[in-house]
Amino acid sequence: MLLFFWLIIDIGIALAYIAAPWVILTRLNFEWPDWLKDGIVLVILAVIWTGIALYLATQTILWLGFVP
């Protein structure tokens, strides 16, 4: 059962890293540049950020000791 709780905490940490920049930019009423309004550019940036965020989440999870 403890592993299940660790999994839930790990998912929460990963989602927080992935969603944080988008939430912050939305709250600040960030004006997107015209070149960024193109869908493919936003998708590429989102995929790159997701990879970086998952790496950071993994490092945070290891640092906190949420591993079996």
C-alpha cells in the first residue's frame, strides 16, 4: 500500500513540474508572440518542456527518497 502512495505522490510532483509554467503564464496574462501562436511551435516547446520537467521530477523524487 505504501508503494501506491509513493506512486500518487510521484505523479503529483511530475504534474506540478509539467503544468507550473503554463499556469504561471496564464495567471500573468502573458501575451504570446505571433510566431508562438502557431500550433506546431507550441507543441514542440511543450514536448521539450515535458521532457525537462520529467527529468526534474525524477531528480526531486530521488532527492526526497520516495523510492522503494
